[in-house]
Amino acid sequence: MARYQAGIRTETKILEATRELLAEGGLDAATLKAICDRAGVQAGSFYNIFPSKEQAIMQVARDAIQAVDPNPERSYTDTLDDLVDAYIRFVTDQSDLARIYLQVAVSGSADDSVARRFLRHHVRRVERFAAAMRRADRSLPDGEATTRAEVLLGALDGLAFRWVLDRSFDFAKHARIAAAHCG
């Protein structure tokens, strides 16, 4: 039991250090050495918990996304507005992590498992958005709902990139307009 507790504490310290470094200096600041130094752990302890630095970064991003999820149990009761509002909250309330998430998604990673995780996350988001669209319009065919969800998420991602480049851009307003046109 003590080893289990120690592992949880070490994981928590690593994730906190990763989150802080990403917020302070982005991906360039979140080196393995910097994470380990900030967390007060050796590289071996890091690798006992995470197979790569990218995996720790992805865990931090996943935690931030889950923090704004309107329906973390995934019981498919959320509306399209709920999902769009969650996306807006992630980008605006978790801006440092949203910027990193977008940066990693665009730049790719040497760790192929990270790319697969991004793709799986995207596919799950498309499914949730499409399901919300079908709940709002029962006559909407599955294929059409999926296409609209892909277009809406593409628009939201593009608007998020714009917001990262220009913080005066009204991301929330444009995201809601995109949802009204695609949903």
C-alpha cells in the first residue's frame, strides 16, 4: 500500500510540474530534465509512471479537457450547445493548455502513440457532437450528422488557432456562430 501511495504522489508531482512548466514557457520549457527537477524526482521514477514526456503532457491536457466536460460520464445527454460551451471553456479558461494541445496536434510528435491519442480523442469528439446533433434532429441521417460534426470541429479548431495568434479575437462569439451554421 505504501508503494502505491508513493507512486500516486510521484505521479501528482510530475503532472503538477508539467502543468506549471507548460504554463510558464510552453513545450520548450517542458523538457524531461525540467519536469524531473521541478517535481523533485529522478528520470527513472518518471519512466516508471510515464513512457515518455509526451505522455505526461497528454495527461495534463486530458485532465484539463475533462475539467470542462459537460458530461464526463458520457451518457450522451449533452446538447450541441453544451459541447460547444465546453470547447469554449477549454480554450479560454485553460488557455495555456489549449495552446499546447493545439501546438502538439499541429506539430505532431516523435511518439506515434501521442498521434494515435489525438486521433482517438478527435473521433470521440466527432461522435459526441454527431450524437448531440441527432438528438436535436431525429431525422438527421448518421452520415450527415458525422459530416456536420467534422465540419463544426474543424471550424472550432481553426477559430481556436486564430485566437491563439490574436487574443483580441472573440473566439466564443465566432464559435457559437459556427455551431449555429453547422448544427
